[in-house]
Amino acid sequence: MRILGIAGLVLGLAVFGYLVASYLQEGTKIQETLQAAPGSPSPGQPGQPVDLTKRGLDQRLAPVLDQERQRVQDVNKAADQ
């Protein structure tokens, strides 16, 4: 019975370690995705550092949001006619 308890403990720790490692890896992927957002300088291109604050993200995503806002207004205008 002790062997089953130890095996269960080892298996539980292995699963926990896997979950922690995958969580940390996802955090790195999210960071890379945010840095590659539209309007950000490419990694090989010198320039300003990437601003990951809300204000910086709003500035970089403003053109995309403006296009989407215009598209929604056009659809609403067409639906009203």
C-alpha cells in the first residue's frame, strides 16, 4: 500500500509540474504575441521599445479598431435603409 501511495504522490507531482511548465510557456507565448501586435516595430528593426500598457496597446490597435468601427457603421447604415 505504501508503494501505491508513493506512486500516486510521484504521479501527482509530475502532473502538477507539467501544468506549471505549460502555464509558464503560455505566458511567454502571450508576451511574444503582444510584442508582435500591429504597429509594433519588428524585432530586427531599431526603434522605440514596445509599450505593453493599456495606452500603448490602444495606440497600436487604433487603426484596426477604427476600421472595424467604420465597418459596423456602414452595416448599420445599410440596415436602416
